[in-house]
Amino acid sequence: MKACLCKSFGPPSSLVIEEVETPAPGAGKVTVRVKACGLNFFDTLIIRNKYQFKPELPFSPGAEFAGVIEACGDGVSGFQPGDRVMGYMCWGAAREVVVVREGDLVKLPDEVAFDIAAGLSVTYGTTLHAFRDRADLKPGETVAVLGASGGVGQAAVEIAALMGAKVIACASSEEKLTFARSLGADLTVDYSRQNLKEALKELTDGKGVDVVYDPVGGELSEQALRATAWEGRFLVIGFASGDIPKIPLNLPLLKGCDIRGVFWGDALTRDPEGHRQNMAQLLEWVREGRLKPHVHGVYPLEDIAVALEEIAARKVRGKVIVRP
């Protein structure tokens, strides 16, 4: 089978496509023929050895996938060959065939395309976990989404709107904000031209926002925290800016607000049933046509370096999919 391999840490151009042995499933594991693999920003980091997970070389990038089961190992009871599935693995999905644990898979309805399913686990899974499990988001509350046109930012705008929140999309250009409005944002802030704290306060009549969704970090984090409402919730999603901010702890004291970490990758192993429920909700929304994930582009496996360069250059709007 063909696989994209990171054999030495470096830029996307250092990745190679090679033939490797097709794996067989062991006990409790399943072999899946990959029809689509979703790429994320962290894939640009893991191949440079700059991510929190550090796999041994060689490895394949790609953490989320959708496909068809080819074989099941001993003890597998919930799936059978021919089943359509989607799943998540920390890395290793950018290849024609993967072997994963039975618990890493979710059955995929016939109505949901492989390309869409391959882009649901990470960004949409993270976001639903953030809003439902960590923020306890209620209909009518106001949510500020930083980096609103990026992968998780796009998901945050869509899901917050689906959950009945008023969404303020925050991004660095009018082009990005136009995209966010097309996803359901009610209001927008261009933080390349406006002070984020002042703009959010003005848009909420001085009250502040109930929930901040921050995948950006850097200097924007403190500005957004200063714009939270009394008993607001500040969600720490990630640090796409590359800068982990140092927050003055007097701010949550004075505002009676919470700073809540969102570590989806660990949460799904600690609460697998909660993860399955969230995935079921996402798939239901897709089936109903209420959630329509935007696919920026679909690339053959041979062009995965091009796809990752697009992500690294912040040129994508929505999900990037590779088809092995």
C-alpha cells in the first residue's frame, strides 16, 4: 500500500510517498481502507517535531480519517467488514490502509460523504466538546470566536450558532470576516484594525461576552479575557500565533470568570462515551443539513506537501482533505 512518510523532521517538502507493507489487525483492532484523510494545522508542526506528540520516525501525518472496514481482529464485536466508519488517531492516517482500535471508530451513516466525515473529528469534535462539556453554553449567550476563519474557528462559528448563541466572529481581515458571516456569524471584529477588548465591549453594550473561544493565543488572549462578562468562560483552545500568553490572575478574580482548558485529545480517551455522543450529534446535524462543513480543497496523496504548505501559510478556508 502507499503511505506518506515523515522519515526526517522538516518542512512538508521533506515528506515522501512510499510503498509499505499492508498491516493486519491484531486482537481488538480493525483494518480500514482510507477513503479520505483530514489534515490540520498541527500536522504542519508534528512533521517538524514541534508538536506536543512526538512519534518515532518514520510515521505518517494525518489524525482523522473515513473509510471502509476491510478486516476485524479477534474480539471485535461492534463492527464488520464493509462497514463505513470515521475515526481519529493521533497520527498515521495519511496512507491507504490503517489499523486502529475498535474504540477509535464511529459508524458512518450512508448519507454522510467520506470527505465530510474525515474533517469532523478534530475541529468539530474539539469545538462541540468545548461548548457543551467545558463552557456549558446556553442558548442566547454571546460567544466571541478568535481566528474565526481558521479550522477550529470555522467550526466554532457554526456550532455556536447551532446551539443558539449570538456569535461575534473575530479575525484579521475583511475577507476572513466575510467568510465567517457566511457561516452564521452575527457580528464581526477585525482585530488588525480594532482593539479587540473595546470592540467586544461596544458590541455587547458594555456587558462583555459570555464565552471566549481562543485558538490563537498571543496578545489577543488578554484583550479577550478583559472583554468577558461577569461569570464568563474563557476557553483555551490553542496557540496558533505561536505565543503562549501569561495572563494576570487578577482578571478572573475581578470578573468572577473562569479560564477553562480544552484538551480534546485527552478528553476522548478519558470519556469515550461522551466523545461518541458528541460525534453522534455532529453526524445528526450533518444528516439534517444543519451543519455543512466547508471543504477548502481535496488533494491526492501525492500532493499532501502542497496541501500542508497551504495550511501553514494560513491560506485555507475550512477543511483540507487528502484522498489516498
